[in-house]
Amino acid sequence: MKVSARNALSGKIVDLKKGTTTSHVVIDVNGMKVTASITNEAVEDLGLKVGGEATAIIKSSDVIIAVA
Amino acid sequence: MKVSARNALSGKIVDLKKGTTTSHVVIDVNGMKVTASITNEAVEDLGLKVGGEATAIIKSSDVIIAVA
Amino acid sequence: MKVSARNALSGKIVDLKKGTTTSHVVIDVNGMKVTASITNEAVEDLGLKVGGEATAIIKSSDVIIAVA
Amino acid sequence: MKVSARNALSGKIVDLKKGTTTSHVVIDVNGMKVTASITNEAVEDLGLKVGGEATAIIKSSDVIIAVA
Amino acid sequence: MKVSARNALSGKIVDLKKGTTTSHVVIDVNGMKVTASITNEAVEDLGLKVGGEATAIIKSSDVIIAVA
Amino acid sequence: MKVSARNALSGKIVDLKKGTTTSHVVIDVNGMKVTASITNEAVEDLGLKVGGEATAIIKSSDVIIAVA
């Protein structure tokens, strides 16, 4: 599968916190932390767990640019 | 200024393409390319140009997780 | 590849309009039209064209519910 | 009321799961499941319940395209 | 129609700039400017023009909080 | 710090509700309520509390336009 979203950052899951409906997944991408807020259902469906490989996919229109 | 968005990826602007209303900005973050689709007005307001420093800010709820 | 996004609607591309930086892709999903606004770069990278098969992927946090 | 969002998928609510602050609503749209992650406050305000009619509204810029 | 999105800011359209596929609409909400990036198709479908009344609708999950 | 997001609405926090992973923050902006759904981690990191000053930042591509 190929996706239109321009950003794909791969790494290892270093943290996973489940809420009642929403989970937070943290991926370590070359030393940078990337956090995703996804449904608990997705966590189970994808079998996510700390130590596993995962990719953060982000649409360009969801990226804000900041300058100092 | 501090923002609630959990993801901030800093680097150098390596590409900048202006459309009629929307621009695409590509930042090199430690060798990874991150693309943002923003308004032309923002490009001018922030004085973005190739070679400049910039940070990509992404809200956790906009991050999708993929596994192989 | 498996994604955390809970919504995947598959169909055939029935319209594709390119702007200077942003394209609009319309998929016919069982008679319903689904429109996506994506980068021109993605259109080329995925080789999208009218008549081709494609899937619209949507994160649950991007879905608004309306009632009459 | 008319909205700029190009995608409106109508159906019946088939599942509704409340978390502490965030609810997941699943609509059956012609046999396809569409999941929305919305605030509990919205669920109460709109009087959503399983069996009720509802429409999923999605902005084109939130739709990702995937190809096999 | 009632929507789950928690934010609705009403005002008058004070600027409207059309691109090749994407338009920018600026609403004056009690003296504050709110900018929306929407499809040209939506501009035509809703008959938007400078001076007209319009409401900006924003999902809570798309709002970032910043502090000084 | 300057951001590309075109919308910044400043006010006072009038409500803050914490869930297991996700919090809802309500800002009063000149009498209008603006709700943000953010991570609990962000609430702690920014030290948000009722009565404090805060700014809601919203990307133009996340704004939907509605007309009566």
C-alpha cells in the first residue's frame, strides 16, 4: 500500500498509554520522540506494543511551521 | 511561547514551492524530509526561504500509526 | 501495511483536478462521492488517474457528526 | 445550514462508546462502517444514541488517498 | 442541522482569495480575523462572497493551546 | 516563536476537564467559548489551569465554513 500523505517517520514504540477510549503511542524516530493519539481499537487491531516497529504517517496539511 | 502540540521537529528548509494560494515547505530533519502545506500568506509572514531554520509542529491527534 | 486510521473507503477515481500545488481527487464509493485534497506530488507518486482504484483513509478524530 | 466540507456520509448509529472525555461513534453507511471520535459533550448535546440517524462530515483536506 | 464540532464562530466575510483549486476565506468575528482554507467548489456551492454572513466551524481536536 | 497557522484566539481558561489520556480546555475569547481537546501531558507541561491566559491556535485547513 502507498499513501498520499507525504510524511512517514519510522521507529520503535517506546511508550504506550491506554485511556478509556483513546491511547497515546510514542515512537522514537532516530532519537526524536513522535506522539500519536489513536483509538484503543487501533492499538489492538495493529497489535502495538512497546518495543515494536511502527511508522508515524502525517498529512502535509496537518503540519504547522514555526520559526524562532 | 509553548504549545500543546506534542511534536516539534526542527531542521533546515530545503524546498519551498509556491502555488496560487498554498505553498509546500520541505524541512530536512536529521536527514528525514518533512513536508508542510501552508498558506502563501504564512510563508511571507514568517519570511520562510530555502536554507532557513524552521520547526514542524504536529498535533498528536493528526498522527496515524502504520505497521508493516 | 496496516494503519491506525479507522476509516477506509474504497472505490474508483471519477475526477481529478490539478491546481498549482494542490489536487482534488474524487472517488466513487458505492455511489457516494468522496473528495480528497492532496499534494500534486502525491498524485504523481501514486500514479493516480481517473478510472483507477483508490482508497480514502480518514482518521476518526477528523470525522464530525451532524444530526438533522 | 450548508457546510464547505465536501464529504457527508449518512447512516444509522450502530455503536457508541463513551470514555471519560472522548466518545467513539460508529455509523453504518450503506454497509460501510464510519467511526468518529468526538467529545462526550457533543454526544449529549446532539442526543446521539444507537439506532439514530446521523451524518459523518469530513473536510477534503483530512482525506488521505491510498493505492494497493 | 446540529454538529458535534464544539466551536462555531460567526461573522462577516471580509476577504476571499481564489487559487486554482483552493480558496482562502477570511471572516471577521467580533473584530478578530478567522481564516479558512477550503475548496473552490465549496466557495461556489455555498455562494460565498465578501460581505456575506458565515460561520467558522472547528473541531476541538484541531485546536492547539499555546501559552506565553 | 511565530507560527504558520493563521488563527490565534487569546483569552482566559474557563474550564478544564481531564480524562484518562485526553483533556478538554475551554477558553473564553471575548465572550465566545473555544474548546480544545489536547493530551493530559500537554496540560501538565504548559501548566494550564482555570483562570490562566491561553491562546487557541488553529490551522486554516482545519476550519470549515457554514452558511445558514
